[in-house]
Amino acid sequence: MRTLKDIKFSVLELAPVRDDKTVEFSLKHALELAQHIEKLGYERLWLAEHHNMDGIASSATAVLLGYLLANTQTLKLGSGGIMLPNHAPLVVAEQFGTLATLYPNRVELGLGRAPGTDQVTMRALRRGRQETEEQFPQDVLEILSYVGDAKPNQSITATPGQGTHVPVWLLGSSLFSAQLAAKLGLPYSFASHFAPRMLGQAIQLYRENFEPSIYLDQPYVSMGVPTAIAETDEEAEYLATSAYQRVLGLMRGESLKLKAPVANIQVHWSAAEKMSVDNFFAMAQIGSPETVKMGLEQLLIPYDVDEFIFTCDIYDTQKRIRNFELLMQLKNAD
């Protein structure tokens, strides 16, 4: 079985907005984090596209990627993901083709099938055009054609984009994208950082049905893992209460701005809400370095993934950066 040293470590950044700070602070912190994890040796940093959420500042994903790319040197940067129901495939190909032209071999395009927002906002994004499950595979194929080599007599070319061969990933929290990624021979990332229930089934389905392609010769899987690491289990549990409050806000339709940790989270939720939060964070690794190391090793036993992509909703930005330092120390010490 593989060890942590064999697994790639990456970061999924949602540019969380603190309840006492500006959006500008969040965007500049995203750059600080990207620069720091680049020095630490992380594989990639992805930005997630969400809309109409006051606590997430990465909505203009391609624009923010340009800012991060311009101020880093080697780190791979991409989307985790661009939500295709919100965009015309040609526009996505042109945006990421532009980034890939300016920053060769550093740009990645993760694609998701959900809108990443509510129905009203989705209509505002696409002006009433409704996407279906059937449309998603067609959109993926269209993007692949725009970033691949041009075909003879091709009627539409993405400029920039054509021939950039931007690596495309499929993301998912169910079985649909796992099947499509296997069919197309694309790398696959499962959103177990918020929807872990079907992780095992999706990975198995993807691996069993994978068809080698010009993009990938064998299956490649990453899984999302929420984290809160500190010197002690007690401190980590305390820091994790910010993430718990954020999910409570999501469930209640309240603000998603990151709140300061609380000493007693139990008074903030009902038994049913606690169960829902526990389910949301089923794959979370919270504790001291020793505790988290053991937890990550346990995750490798059933899932044997190629890569962990970590999230972190620690309120204090320096402790948040420290979280990723401690994670990489676990990998290097393994």
C-alpha cells in the first residue's frame, strides 16, 4: 500500500471571507497562501467557483487565477472547478487558453456539472438557459476540441486556446462524472470535502471502467479532505468550529462568512444539525499532527487515491497557513 510520501498533496481554495475582514483581504490572502504552498512543495492549488455566497470570494475564477499565476513561479493553478452550466464552453476554452498561453504548463481546468449556486443565481448567470445532464458531456467534449489541435475545416477555433492542450479534469460528488471521466480517459477528483457519501462507489466505478486516452494512460484520482491541524487535538477541534459554523450557515441559509472559533460548539446546533455537519465532514482530518497522520493513512487503506486535495477554514490566516505547513511536514516525515 502507498504511504503519504507516495501521494501528491494539493490545496482547494475557496478564498474564504472572514466576518471582520474585506473581500480584498481574502483575495490577497489567497495569493499569500499560493506563494507559501509553492515553497512548501504542494502539487497544485485550485479555486472553486461559487456564486451569490458572501463568504466565498473565488467567483470570478479565471480572473483570480490570473492574479495568482502572475505572482507565483512554478505552482500548478486551476479550477476546482469551473461549473459548466454557468458558461459557454467556447468562453471557458478562451479564458483558460489565454492563461495557458501566458503561463505554459501551469494551468489546469477542472470541470463540474452543478451550477455551484441557487437556481435564481443560475438564471442570472446564464440568462435563462437551462443545462441538463445530457448537455454536460457535450460541453466537455466541446472544450476538449477547443484546447486540442485544430481539425481540418474546423468552423470555430478558440483563440487563444486551440493547441494549448490545457489539462482537463472532471469533478464530481456522485457517480455521473466518475463514469464520464472513465469513458473519456480523464483524471477525476471527488468532492469528498463536502459530499463524501458516494466516494468509494465513484472511485471503484471510475477505475473499473477507465479507458486509456491521449490524456491519460491509467486512472488518476484525487479526493477532497477538510483539515484543521494544530499542536494539540484540543486546539485543532477549537479551530475547526469556524468550519462547523460555516456549514451551519449553509444549512440555515445564513451568511457563509467565516466566524471566529467558539469554545463550546454544542450550544450552537441541534442534534439533527450536528448529525448533518458530521456527515459533511466525514472525511475531515482534525487534530494534532500525529492524529491527522494516522487519519490520512487510514484514508489510504480503502481508497488508495493518487492525491489528497485539502481544504481549510481556519479563521486566523497565519494558523491557516500553519495548517498547510504541518500537513506537508507529515508527508515529508512519512
